[in-house]
Amino acid sequence: MVPSSAQRTAYYQEVARYFDDEARLFERHYENNPILQRIRGDFRAITLEQPFTSGLEIGCGPGIDIAWFAAAHPDLRWRAIDIAPRMVGEAREKLAALSGVDVRVEVGAPEDLATLFPQERFDLIYCYFGALNTVPDLRETAQALGRALTPQGAMVLTFVNRWFLFDLIWNLLRLRPRRALARITGSWAGYSPSRPLASSARSAREVRRAFAPEFRCIKARGYSIVYPAWYRHRFLPVEGWLGRLLWRIDALLNRTPLWNLGEYTLYLFMRREEAQE
């Protein structure tokens, strides 16, 4: 059921409070985490395969990616949103160092795009590391993103995956069945055991169904199938040969039905009429 306006507002206020509290830690987590760096690098590489002249980031956090893209392509138009005011403040501080670049970051949810950027549409929309897991109605969000996308545009969207096989087995072996099944049963509430987050892990079927009426999935890729999850970087160093091996095994598994058993999934969507050309 599509939430009412009041329900949506209350929901996003809860999400914003969570990420406001985490704002100062996010960039430190990234800088000290080689797993996050490698996965983010692959997200960016896939994004840059798409032709575009304008980009919109959903859930920009402290601005790590919007600042990177705007610095790498200062001649293009860049926009970003995040639900957490403190995250937006962090992002704006980064972007202040970029002179002459057409870039803006605003506080808001995907459903607010028509209000935040009323005269603008984008060739590229991207979302990294699961910001879309925190929306209350994914179908409604898909419609809002579709209205913001140009007819020939593409969307590179990533989600925390519902079917994370390694995590399931690991927690079962440690006799934690509730945690093992949390993503599957819908009780998953983020990564912190002490601070719940209003969120839902998403299966490939859910994601495709939400976007299917207007969009076709051109590419789907799984991450951390055997390559370690970002929050295990202290337990399994990946800078050397082992990391390269596990990354290659993930690449091979992406050619099989096991592609959808990792921690994250990435989807490349285009409008159906464009995808068929």
C-alpha cells in the first residue's frame, strides 16, 4: 500500500535522524576500507560506461561520489539529494572547493525531485550502497525517478540484497538463526545490531517488478558473493592475491544463477523502447 503523505514524512524523518547521527563517520569508514573502495570503483566504472551530459545522485551521503564525478567531469551538470540534512551539509562543504561547476545538493527524498528540480531532467541517475533500501514504497520511487530521467537516460542503482548466502550460513553456524534469516523474513533493520534503521533488503524480483512497467534491466551484477562484505574488512585483508582471487571468483559467479547471492546487487535500467533499439 502506498503510504500517506504524513506516513511518508514520519518515515523519512526517522531515516534522516539515523544518518544525521552517522554523518561524520561515513567518510572515515570509506577511507579505511579497501573493500568499499574496490566495490565503489566498480560502481563508478559501470556508471561511466553510459553516455550522459547530466547526472543525479540519490542518497549522496557526505558527497563522496557527487564530488568525485563533478571534479572528473566539471563540464557536465550535476545534482544530488539526501534525506539527512547533516549529510547534505558535508557534501556541500566538499563541493565548495569546485569552482565553476554546475552542481547542487539538496535535502529531500526521491519523491521530492519534481519540487527540488522542477525544470530539470537527467541523462543519468545513480544510487550507490543501498539508499533505495530506505524508501517506503519502491514502486512509487521508481515512478519518481522515471519522471526525472530523460527518454534516452540510464539508471545505475544498487541495493542491499535480500539473498546474501554467506551471511546466512555464517550466522547459522554461529547459532544466530534470527540474524541469519533477517533479510529473508523482512526483519532486517540495517547493519547495526544496536541502532535499527527503517529499511528493507530487496530481492531481484522486487526490484525488477518495481521498475518493470517502464524500464528494462540491461545489466545485473552481484557483489560480495565470496568476496568479503565491507563490514568484514578487518577480518580478511583483500589488498593482495587473496582479494584479487575472490574478486575474480565473484566475476565468474556473475555468469551463473548464483550472481544474486551476494551482499549488494547493481542494476542498469533503461526505458523499454530505448533498450530494444
